[in-house]
Amino acid sequence: MIGLSLVLCFSGFSALCLGLARHHEQVFGRKPAQRTAWALRLLGWLLLACAIVPAVMALGMSVGLACWAALLSLAAALLVLLLTYRPRLIVPLALGAPPLVLPFLLF
């Protein structure tokens, strides 16, 4: 469950990041349309909010929220490193990580 929370945090921060013109241009080579930027920001906030649920379900309310805050920091640090060194990897990782973690939840 914590892995799912981490990848949701990463995907949420990635969407928020790509909602900014500077980072969108850095990754895609063009500035986003206004609706696209707005939709990415909304999706990012929704994913960050959804990332709370697996952490709280796994660890309880108090520890789950603390763990979620730590996972936010970890996901943001990973995103900063990717933006600096490999910005084109952000989209494949943000889209591909959640489906890869889901099978591990079944065990």
C-alpha cells in the first residue's frame, strides 16, 4: 500500500509539474494550452489527495498521514532529480508506475 501511495504522489507531482509552462516545454518542447495546463493541475491535486488513502489504510490515520508527508518529500525529490537530468522520463514513469504497483497489492 505504501508503494501505491508513493507512485500516486509521484504521478501527482508530475502532473502538477507538467501543468507549468516552463516544465511542460522542457519535457514536450512546446508550451501547454491553457485548458491542458488547468487539467494537469487539477489531476495533480486529485492524485495527491488520493495518495492519502493507501497510506492511511495501511498504517492508520496518524502514522499514515505522517508517512504520506514523507512520501510527498521523496516523490518531489525524485521529480526534481528527473527534471534536472532526464526530463523526458517523467511522463513514462508517471503513467507506468501505478499499473506496475497494482499487482503487488494482490499478494
